[in-house]
Amino acid sequence: MSRCSHVLQVLSISLLGLTTAAYAQETSAPMPAGEAATPAPAADSTPVPAEEPTVVAAPAAATATSTTFPQYGVAMRMRWISVPSWFLGLFTQKNVALSTYGYALEGYRRKHDREDHNRTWELSLAIGYQNMSPSDGFWLGKNKDINVDTDLVQFRNFSLITMDAAFVSRQYFSRYFGIHYGAGLGLAVVRGKILRTSAQCDPSTGNCQVVISDPGNVCGGAGRPACTEANLQKSEGIPDGGPFGPHRFQETSVPGAIPILNLLFGLDFPVPDAKGLEFRVEGGFYDAFFVGGTAGYLF
């Protein structure tokens, strides 16, 4: 009987030791801040390795997520607008090249790429003004008769009020330099008017002039002064009679609105010392060729 009692005592002590060790492991997790930790045996004081990655990885994940938050900005752009003669030559035999200006105010939403923090994706919305009035000159369409179809064409306050949306990607190579490229579509409201007056041309030289022989309004031709704006304005109101009976009239086929195709490529110059400030130089096509600069601020 005494041997059985001894065995039971040994088993009880062993069971008590195992229970104490198990309890120590369950309560070895970090205690809440401000609560005193219960001293543990030396054998159980080693931190549990499985818990360390959780403590270290949490801040890193939060940082990676925060960099993908969108940012918003505004910018003012100024552009030199050009439609060169070689381009107009695709549709005309005689033309006058366009060299003018345009400007716009744009707002944009920018977001960093999740895999490449030096790349951004941007949606831009803009409203602007684009002057489309070349100098007065003679125009002749492709495959038209120079003796009959040449006109003196005058643009008066001819311009576009533009609205467009573009998708732009930016790649930065340093804190001070990057490139961007993109494309978009828009709509332009056409303003102003186009005036036409039939002209006489010399096929051998290609020289043209307006010759008006109305009573009290004679200009152009041999030995006569060239027709002035006053002469042309005075000739209005009578149907145009062709090269030998010209009268200025307004072109009626001009649409009230036209679509915009926007293609662009440029260089980016952020200013790290003035956080949010950035400058760009870009060129492309916006219903006309353009080169210009932009100053922007990213909030």
C-alpha cells in the first residue's frame, strides 16, 4: 500500500509540473501595455520566434499601402501652335501656314504604381483656348482649278474653346527629372468666322490677286492699287460672281464644334526643395502641332 501511495505522489508531482509548464506557455504572449509581466522560469523566458515577423512586417505593409494613395494637382500650360505648310499641302495646293498660341488650365489625379514607385498614372482634365487664325492669304484645294477655285481667305477671331481628358504615364529617373507620355480626346467649340473672296491667278507664276470692278469700288488688276480691307468689306452683300465678279462672303460650312485628338510627350522637372512644384516641357498634336511649357502644383 505504501508503494502505491509513493507512486501516486510521484504521478501527482509530475502532473503538477506539466500543468505549470503548459500554463506558463499559454501566458508567455506579450502583456498589454501598462500591465506588469509575471516573472517566468528561465527555461520559458525565450521569445516565441513565430511572433517576431508579425511585429516587424506590420509597419512595412502600412508604408507600402500609403504610397499608393492618389494625389491631386493643378497646372497652367502655354503652347505655341503650328500647322505647317507641308501638312496643309496634304489637302491643298495653296495655303497659309498657321503659327499662333494656346493656353489651358488643367486639373489632374495622380497615383503611384504599386510595383514601381518611380512611375505614376494620371488622369487629366483641362479647359482652354486655342487661336486658329492664320494670316490672310490665298487658298486652293487639292485637285482644284487654279483659274476658278482660288480664294482669298481671311480668318476673323477664329479660335477653339477646348475641353479634353487625357491619360498620362510618368516615369521619374531622379528627384529632378522624368519623362511623360499620353493620349486623350476632347471637344472644341468653334468661334469666329472665315471670309472668302474669289481671286484671279496666273497659272504660269502662281501669283494671285483680287480684282474688283464694282462702280465706286475698283481695286486690283494692272495699274490699280491692291484691294484693301475697306474695298473687300464694301463688296459684301452681293452674291460672289467668281474670279471676274468677286464679292466677299462668309463661309457657312464651318461646324459649331469639332472633336479633339490629343497626343503628347514631354520632360518633367520636379522641384524637391519646393514640395509639390513641378515644371514640364512637352510637344505633340492637339488638332495642330504644339510645343509648350507647363507649371503645376501637386497637393
